[in-house]
Amino acid sequence: MTFAASKMWAATPTPSTRRVPGQKTVVVTFGGGARDEETFAPEGQRYIPNLLGELIPQATFYTQVVNRGILGHYVATASLASGCYETFNNFAPVSPQNPTLFEYVRRGQKRGAKDVWVIAPSNGFQGIGESTHGGFGPDFGATVVLPKRLLEGADSNQIPHLDGLLRDSYESPLSLPPGRASDLSLHDLSQLLRLSVADFQVHARSLRSPDELSLYIARHVMESLAPSVLWITLHDIDVAHCGAFSLYTEAIIRSDRICAEIWKIIQSNPEYKGKTNLFILPDFGRDGDNEPSGNGFQHHRTGDALSRTTWMLALGPGIRENTVVDRPVESIDLVPTLGSLLGCDTPFAQGHLLHEVL
């Protein structure tokens, strides 16, 4: 990835500090990456005003984050969460084979399930919160919220665009996998978050985007429970598979806005302000326009450099501001780095520490 805007910020970093008491972490991933041409290249910067103008000047920004694994959104997100390149069928309702960050935190820090949350974009992500690895698994898994599942049975006459909010995949017409005991019902969620079912459904009526629904849930999770780890996967950008460039760029604009909103929530919440690191990264990229076997922005089939190389933004206390890192790193480096920041071991993760943010 060539970061054409890297000269916009000074190269001199601010001093770094070590972990702060009560350290918290929020991770935002994009299921459906955006290419350089529609983001950081000069012609794409109009789509990401918040990342460019507000977040990156406060952050350490990695311009070359390479994913060497399978380019499917669920399996790639599972790889991000485990720090290993998972190899299962992207469309299978299974759990990661390697322990996840969520299990490392819960087991290593002796945290309860309410302190580690995942808000997932699709019903196919129901297994993301826990692995099948011996010694870890369900007893150490995250609390997983599938916002679309919470709208099951809703009246389409009462919620405009319900079909769009429930759209699970832009690649394959998957059927809804059977529910599991660990899935949260709307009633259970409303009890945990003090969120009424009526309020949830009223808010859903005003939305056109599944990611806006995820943001709504994330805000309530943060305000009600303030978990130490919150992982949010956005998925609107994957509308690119439909082939409409305008919908793709609209989703980039929305994701940019949601990331800025999450940072504002962190700064306005006393449970998070001053002790929370935010990491933002796509799961992978999309095909280049000049690849004859691909479809440009529409798909991620070729495995070319553009489809494998993205970026990562990290900001928070102790992380250098206004800093651009151009050396190549890997997406699986995220988990060992987060483990170090949170003070827990990640023995099965295969990535390396990102020393620039430690």
C-alpha cells in the first residue's frame, strides 16, 4: 500500500508511556476493506475526512498491514482475533481453531464474560467469540452480540429497510445458522444494558445501515457495562460486491463517521477517557483495477498486493501521536500487541509485537 498522504503529518513522535491502570481496548475492524484509491490516495481522501482530519493526527498509523491468509471476511476476522491465520471454510458456522484475544484476556486476567464483548456484523459470525482450542473455549469466550439476530421477528411494516438491515452477506445467500446457547436474546440484552425492547426497535426504524445498528449497541454496552475489551466489526463496505461504486464509497464515508463517533464516545465516558486504546483496521483489501482475473473494487479474489495490503490506526494513552510507520507488518501482529498492552500472555499467537505502540 502506498500512503500518498503520509507527508501530511510531522514525523517526530510524541513520547510514549507505559500501560495505565485500568487499561481498556476498543478494536474496530472492517469486514470489507477499502482500497487506497478510495481512502488515502489523493483522489480518495474526500471519503475519509474524520480519519484524516481528526484521528490520524492523534495516532500511530501503519501504512502496510499485510494479510497472508484466506481472503474471506469471517475467517480473516477470526485470524485477526486469534493472531493466527485460520484455515476453516469462510462460510461455515464454526469457531476459530486457535485461542482468541478474548479468551487470553478472560483466562489471563480472570475476567467475566461481561468484561469482554464482541459486536459482530453477521449471523455467520456467531462463533467468533471463542475457539475450539483445548484449555480455552466457551468458559473463556466473549459475550457476542449479533444485532441482526435481535431483529428477528420484527415487523417490516414498522421498520423500513428491514431487509437491508438483515442482509447477512453480499457474497453468498447464506441461511441463518441455528442459534446457540451463548447467543443473547433481545430480552437478555435489554436486561444487561437497561435497554428496552421498544427503544431498540424504535431506533432501528430510523436506520438504513447494519453498522449504525452495531454502533447503537456499542454505545449502550460502553455506557452500561464499560467492558475492558470491546471488539466491533463493521460490514457495510462489503456492499461493494453488489458492483455499485456509489454504495461502496457511501459505506466508506459511513465507516469513517462511525470510527470518529466511537472515539468521541471513548473521550466522553469517564470509564474510558484517558485509559483506552483504539485500534482500527480492515480485515484485508480489494482487487486492483488492472488485475484481469479480478473485478476491481467489487471483489477480493486475486490475492494481489491491493487485496492483501491495508493499514492500521492506533491511538490512546501511551501511543505516539502524529506518527507514520511505513515498514510492512502483518494483521496477525494485532493480538500479541494487544495482549502486551492489556498485560496478558498470548502464547499461541503467531504474530509479532508492534513495538511502535508499546
